[in-house]
Amino acid sequence: MSAEEKARRLAVPLQTVMEEAQSVDKKRAAAREDLSWQEIRVLRAVERRDCCVMSGLADAICLSLSSVTGLIDRLVAKKLVKRDRSTEDRRVVQVELTEQGRAAHEKTMEGPVETARELLRGLTAEEQETLLALMSKISKRLESEKKPA
């Protein structure tokens, strides 16, 4: 089977899993935290990077800098993130989670964890380990490709 055929075979089930996970996650997280789906995406992106600059955050979640600025304004008002100017370059704005933001992030992860639990339930222990190893490998490659050279 060619690489193209394999990609086509993977595309449909991958899309199905992603759509289902996003749908369930979106409903659960937004309802619990009184956060928009985009605010949740920002919290998750900031948490993964610990502290990040606004432009990098915009790139990470594929939104314009002005859109991310509005989202950060709302999250600052909710006391979930804090924003500071870099001491080295005042033009650079850094964003990080507050303690309240870390707690909110943990709550928003309940939906994805539940979805993952359901996905793993239909697999044997060996299949689960294989899936986890492969997803980790893919995730690491994708993250490394996002980093500037």
C-alpha cells in the first residue's frame, strides 16, 4: 500500500475521532468554566508553553494577533492569565497562567481525559500502549516542526 493510500485510509477515522473529541470537549469545558472555546484553547496553549509571547501564542492556535489580544484581555479580566512586558524587549508581551488559571485549565482537561478514557476502553492493554507511543511520537514531531529554526 502506498503512502498516499495509507494517508487516505487514516484521514477518515482520524477526522471522526477529532470531531467527536472536539465536540464533547467543547460542550463539557465551556459549560463548566463559563469560558468560550477560544479562551479554553488559549489556556491550553499557554499551559503547554508555561510562559509564552503573544505572537507565538497566536501562531500556536492559528488566530490573528488582534484576536488573541482580545482573548487575553478577557482572560486577564477573569484573573486566569497575567500579561507582562519582557524586561529585555518592551515590545514583547509575555503571557502566563495564574494559579486560578492553572485550576481552570485542570477543570477544562476533564472533558478530553474522559474522551480519551472512552477511546482507550475498546482497546487491549497492548493496543493502548501502542496507541499512546505512536500518538506521543506524532505529537513530538508536530511540536518540533512548529518551533522556529
